[in-house]
Amino acid sequence: MACCGRCFCCQCCCREGETRTPEELTILGEIPDEEQILPRKDYESLDYDRCISEPYVEVLEEMDNKKAKKYEAVHWMMVFVIGVTVGLLGLFVDFFVRLFNKLKFTVVGDSIEKCSDKGCLSLSLLELLAFNMTFVFIASVLVLIEPVAAGSGIPEIKSYLNGVKIPGIVRLRTFLCKAAGVLFSVAGGLFVGKEGPMIHSGAIVGAGLPQFQSITFRKIKFDFPYFRSDRDKRDFVSAGAAAGVAAAFGAPIGGTLFSLEEGSSFWNQALTWKVLFCSMSATFTLNFFRSGINFSKWGSFQLPGLLNFGEFKCPDGDKNCHLWTAVDLAFFVLMGVVGGLLGALFNCMNKYLAKYRIRHIHPKAKFIRVLESLLVTMVTTIVIFAASMLGECRDLSTPTAHNTTLAGSEDINSTIRQFFCSNKTYNDMATLFFNPQEAAIHQLFHQDGTFSPVTLSVFFFLYFLLACWTYGVSVPSGLFVPSLLCGAAFGRLVANVLKVKLGMDIYSGTFALIGAAAFLGGVVRMTISLTVILIESTNEITYGLPIMITLMVAKWTGDFFNKGIYDIHIQLRGVPLLEWETEVEMDRLTASDIMETNLTYVYPHTRVQSLVSILRTTVYHAFPVVTENRQNERDFMKGNILISNNIHFKKSSVVSRAGEQRRRCQSMKSYPSSELRNVCDEQSAAVEPSEEGEDLLQQMLERRHAPYPNLYPDQSPSEEWTMEERFRPLTFHGLILRSQLVNLLIRGVCYAENQSSTNQPRLSYAEMTEDYPRYPDIHDLDLTLLSPRMIVDVTPYMNPCPYTVSPSARISQVFNLFRTMGLRHLPVVNAVGEIVGIITRHNLTHEFLVAKLRQHYITI
């Protein structure tokens, strides 16, 4: 991510003395909300729409049924490989997290048992601090290597699937730092989970494997010509993210719905089937190996995901026991309301913490972020140790659990901690704190031994604060498991109150599950996918109704106060995310109200000098291909009413040639070629060619460039031009991308003035996409090797039929077309085929539309 004063990301914040942009000031609360500015414009968009150029059409014409089936088979094979790889990744993460946790808790547990009598508990605390701070230090250093590896990665993947390219999020280096870092951050005792990073890692696997190349290992290249487009890459990222969810929770259907609900804006039936297949592959790969390793029963498939809630069932022989009843639904609704309120409070506190980090921590030296991570680790470790000493000693004779097996072949009773208690009692606080988070969740879901209300209250309060502080530090960290554990403590507290105070006969595990769902739903604001994930994790379909009701109520309650945690962090990054739909009042605006009118265009046949100038002086990623519509200009000058109405945007909307040509001339003076360096001066001082010469050249141009007439590649604007000459209507023929123009220049695709355009070299589709996704930059070219007077015919490589919209189209129509089709650029073309503007993602963000709506009201 480029470092600049206006960025919100870790490595791009302002140093002292630098000024902040209005976007940052708005987010930091230093200017009123009424002056809220648009999200950052330095994020590139992905292009889900195919460029139907001549090379692409040639590929389609050559593709028979056999080749089409081969391509589809390769696609399915890659989906399967992605699923298997994500499953193996989950196995790797789970194995080492368990190994590190077992080592730490064994050493520290033995030390506490010995020191309880000898009075050397400070030594036990130092041992725990040494383990945790060493692990977290390693995780934090890995994030320094690749800052994008921090956090859960879900906001970044959600942005990518929405159509925004965030630099570095799907790189191999990010994957290595993320996968390795999450091992140490979870083992380091921080209140973080490994499920979010699993989703990010799965998405990186989906993005990288089908490419068979990596910028980290540039020299290693395979001749694999498939999947060289944003469309294919985003489909595989959707599959990888879904596989990450499936591996984390053992929920393949939930993973598919997660990609649909949280990320992908552009979906189709074939993609649904492939994503589900990828999720199934990940789930059963992980299940096969974990079941074989933990139970020595290969092929038994007993452990579907990294996090499994176990089986909820009543004790054998107890016919009066019910998992839940209709009366309980009323309490579930109330728990959903409280969960939504708590989630909104969590998000609000975390947002202010994130702002503080942006302003005071990230601008400083990088090691400050490491120190912050170590500080959080030290405080968390001391709190855990001190709270465990204050826990209540409960009687071990109390019946233990309905389900006595954890996710990894160990008995749930083996996770009971007797720290600081006598032989026949156990420490309820230590049982929750001195265990992996998954084991603590199992204790709250399935342990019949009661946890005291005081213990549950203190645990919830401490866990809530520390989890909120932890999410955002510079380590790979997930939020699913901490939210589930915090909510489970809340639900178990409600169950204790109902049982003890009201004497109700309820199943405590159900209330713990509903509490977990309520709090998690209040934090992340997911509904459909989270419902299915929790149902698949519990393996109990009867929980479908209460979980769904609870999540809906929690989301509605939380949305009343703020957005979900992932949307908040997306907003803090300034990512131009498109929502599912626009507000109704936005239909007061039309496409002409929001379109960008200051465009830079190219002609179908343009000189190399002009293309180089355009590419060097602009940052646009697409350029309209146009010709001057002189017939319409003459009609307009005659006062033709129809044409006059069609180009009544001439002053504010029709593309202006004057400003653009002036910029080109200024750039030409710095061109290495002496011929081009003086071209502007020569144009003003040169002797006018004879009429006969002009007529001959014009005839050649008209013959050569048909069916694109009226081309004047050397004509520059004059200060004496009339207003009509400055705003000539331009007929729209198509769009060409910056990457395509640079590719043509690199490969020398051009022809001389005394030749026909048929002599221009032709590039195949494979050659055009060979450098995807990292095309060379115009500033990397050696301009001295280019002949400035050569002409480039861009018509074979442009997209001649992009989606277009009328200037009078309402915003809801424009928004639905842009988002549904996954567009990057949407030209605005009037009734006579003249381009009057262009719409990009930034013109459809909520902030931009609100600003334009205010201008509309002021105008009225």
C-alpha cells in the first residue's frame, strides 16, 4: 500500500508535521459529520466484466466443445485442490496450536501446583509471561514483515470480493506471515481466534494456486495460460474464503453462504456449486486427517472442523428434559436485544481504540506496535493469573458433562483446573481462563458443574474489555471464538439466574449457545451464514429457529447504534465498499448528477507520443475510445433542436479537448526524443502545409481509419477556439484499459504513417494477459526506444461493447447494473452515441451520493 499522508492503513499514516486529508479528519472526528468526504480514491477496483476484444473473440472461435470441457475440468480440479490445501492448512494450524498450548499449560500448571504450597507463585507467573510474550513477539514481528497480515483479514477479503483491490492481501508473503503468526498469537494467550485468519488464508490459497506464480518467487514460472482475469481470480477467492469457513467450523454450507452474504457481489449458479464443492473438500480433508490422528481411526470422520461445539443432548433417562421450549423463545429474544446492545458497545469502544492507534501508534516507529502487542499480552496474562487466584472452589462431586468428548479425543473433565483448591474441588475461574478458548466454550456448553454467578460476571467483564482491546493490535487475530466465549459466559449467567432465582427447569447449554450467538451476532451483524454455521457446528437442526430469531434481533438492535465490526474497520481504511442497495431517496439523482466529466480519451488510431503523454500524466485505468462527431457539431451550430437537446451538457458534461491537450503538450516537452520535445513549439511556429498536402493526408487518413473517420491526431487546441470548438461532441466506440495500452507499447504494436494499419503486429489473448495480475508501469519503459511518430491502432484490443447507461438513468438503476455485473467503469452515453461522462465505484459510494443529494437539495 503506497505510503502517503492520507492513508489509514498501518504503514501509511501521517508523521508529525504532515497534514491530514479531510477523509482522515472526518474519521478521526475532527470535522463535523456534515462535511464528511468520500472514501479514498487510491484503491483500485476489480473488473468482473469480460473485455470482448478481438483477441478474446478469436479464442472463443477456436474453442470447440472439447476445449470447453477441458477448461471446465481444469476449473473443477483447481477448486478441489484449493479445498484440499485449505483443509491441510487447517490441520497444520490446529496441530501446532495444540502443541504450543499443551506445552505451555503443562509447564505452568505443574509450576502452580508445586508453588501453591511453597509460596513461589510469582515464579509461575513469570513462566507464563515468558511463554506468552515470546509467542506474541514472534507473531508481531511477522506482522512487521507484512503489515496486511494483521487482524482477522475478513474486512480485507470482504472488500476484495466486493470489487476492491487492496494491495498485498492475497500475496504469498501475506499467507506465510498470517498462517505462522496466528499460531503464536493464539498460543500466546491473547483473546483472539484462529478462524478469521483461516478465512483470509483460504482466500489467499484461492487467489494464488490457480495462477501458478508469485511475486515472492518471481523466477519460478509455469506455462499455465488459464484464469488470467479478475473474474476468474475473484471466483477462486470466493471458493477459498468459503473453504476457510468450512475448515474452521466444519460448516461447508455455512461457508458457501458466508461468501455469498459477506463478500461476493456477483454470483451465479455455477459458482455456487463450485464453492460448495470446495468447502466440502476442505471439511472432509481436515476431518479425515484429524480423525485419523486423534482417534487412530482413519476414515471415521468424527472431527469436522477446528471448532466444534459438541453434541447437545439431555441425560439418558431424563424424559422431562428438553433442549428448549416455546416459553424459552421469549428469553431468547431478550438475550438477542442484550447481545445487540453489548455488540454495539463493543464495536463503539473498538472503533475509538482503532482511531487512537491510527493517530498515536501507527505514525511512530514500527517497534512501537510490537511494544503495544507485548503490553496487551502482559496485562492479559497478569489479569488471567490474578483472576484465577480469586476463583471459587466448586465441589467435584457435582455431575460433570452430558458430552464428555472434546474436539480432540480428550475428556472434557481433563480440562477442569484445581488451581489453589483442595483435592475434591476445582477452581471455576481457572477452568475458564487456564484452558484453550475452545475447551472453555465446551465447559460452558456441556459442563453440568455450576459456575458461580460472580465468576461468570467477572469472567465476562474481563474478557469483554480485553478482547476489545486486543482486536486491532499488530498480530493475526480472529474475533469469532472470543465473541462466542464471551457470549457463552453471558448465556450461562442468564441460565444460572433462571435456574437458581426463578427455579425454572431449563437446559443451561442451550442458553449458553444462544448467548454466544447473540453476542457474536451483535458484533459482526451476520444473519444467514452465521445461523447455518452455528447449526452445522452444533449438529442440531432443532436449534435453527432460536438461533435465527436471536441473530435477527441482535442485528436489528445493534444496527440502531452502529455498523458491524468488519464494516467499521472497512470504513476506517477508507475502502469504497458498495452496499447491497441504495436508499430510496437517492433516486432523486440521475447518472448525469454523479458522473465524472473530466475525462481523458484516446482516438482509435493515436500516435505513440500522445499515448505516452496520456499514460504519464494521468492515473486513470481506462480511457474512452472516441472520434469527433463533426456532423452533430454542424447540426448544433445550425440550431437543430434534437441535437441541441442531446448535447445540452456540452459545457459541464461533454468531454473537453482543451484542458487535456494542454496537459499532453506540457508532458511532450519532457519526452526524451528531441523530435517530440519541441513538437508543441513546432506546432505554433511551423509553416502551414499546402492545401494539396493537407487534402492528400486527409484522404489517406480517411481511407486508413475507416470505419473510424474524422481523426486529427496532431491537432492541438487553440486559444482562439470558440466554445463550440472546445466542447466538440465525441462519438463513443469503446473502452481500453491502461494495462492494455502499456502492453501494446512494450511489445511495439504500432505502424508507420506511410503504412496501413493492417501492417501493425497482432497480439494474441495469451500475450495480452501474460503479465496478469501485475502489468508493467509506463514509468518503467525506456522511452528512448519508442518512435514518437508511430501510430497505434487500439481498436482490436478495446472493449467495443461495454455496459453503458443513459444520462437520465436513475441512481438505483445505475447502482444495480454496476454492482450486479461487477463493473469497474460505466460510460454514460447519450441518445446519439456521444460519451458525456463515466461512472466508477467512487461515484456510487454512500458518502458521495449523500454529498450529491445535498447539492441537489441546495440547487432546488
